[in-house]
Amino acid sequence: SAVISQKPSRDICQRGTSLTIQCQVDSQVTMMFWYRQQPGQSLTLIATANQGSEATYESGFVIDKFPISRPNLTFSTLTVSNMSPEDSSIYLCSVEGRGPLEQYFGPGTRLTVT
Amino acid sequence: GEDVEQSLFLSVREGDSSVINCTYTDSSSTYLYWYKQEPGAGLQLLTYIFSNMDMKQDQRLTVLLNKKDKHLSLRIADTQTGDSAIYFCAEGGGGADGLTFGKGTHLIIQP
């Protein structure tokens, strides 16, 4: 399986500010995904990020709020912009595995907005 | 829309078998997954099954799929304290669609 790291692992931020979360993979992958896990809830897909193209966002998520970069095949960033307490969640990066239908997850970034 | 449902809690005695159930609504689901999330840890892919399979076994884990009823189960044999975690069922069509997750089942192990 791929080894995925995320930075920061956790952060406490003030409302109105922005936070950029980094995701690094130990191998080249075509597809990377960003998910959100709100407290006590399931995971919700935010967007799919492919290298060389704009991210594809799921319903309810927009680029202005969650801009994503994918500069190469091993790295991606997700920015949570103009944060409010409702953005307090765990944000997880996911990548496809060696098998095209395996998806592996990073350890997550726990964000608290005050 | 797509929906994946799971019971929120399951309590079993150590040494017994645990059976975690999941239902899904998307008939085009091609692949179904079980993930494990331990406290403070990330998601660990346990196993997945293709929709054209009925069963998959991997050591203590057995996955059963009833495609007609859109029902998926995960059986953990000889449940141990280390199995205590949240288990997520997820479904996907493959490709760039990502996965749709259930809310997770908290598996509680009684001594």
C-alpha cells in the first residue's frame, strides 16, 4: 500500500483565516482525493485532484472555499478558506493503490475553528 | 442519491464472532469496501469485494455480498480487543468517482 503523510496533523485556527493542508505520497499516483469527516459523521468526498487538470468538486463544495493544487504525481494541497466553526473536521487525503480500485487514506488533519 | 447505511454500534464478547452489516442503494456499485479506523488513527483498508462476487475470505475476515438485496457484511472470527474500532462500509464505481461511506459501526469488545 502507499505511504501517505499529511501536514499539519492538527491545528486550531481562528474564524476568517485559511489553512493549507499538505498531502505527500511515497509513490506516483494518478488520482488523489480529499475527504472531510465531520465529528461523529461519515467521510464525505470533497474533490478529486488529478495532476495537470483542475480538481473536480462534489456537490456542495466549491473551489473558492476549498482550492486544491496538484503540482505533481506525489503531492497535493487542500486549502480551507475563510474558515468558520462549521469547518471543524478531520480532512483526509486518499490515493489509489496499486490495484486501480484500492484507495488508501492518509492519517488525516484534525482542524478546529474557534 | 447514493446512500450507505450501517448500525452505529455493535457489542460482542471477546472470542465470539462479530458480524457488521451494511446496506447500500446504488445499484451501479461495482466495488464494496470495509475500512477500519482506530481511535486517533487514519483509515485502514481491510478488504474489498467486486460486485460479481458473493464471498471473500481473508484470514479472520469474511465478506458476504448479497447483490440482490444490496447487503454487505463483514464477519470477524474470534474477535479480540485489538479489533475494537469503527468499521466503515463504502461503495464505489471505480475510476475517478471516489467512495461513498456509511457512518461507521463502533465495535465494542466485552471481556
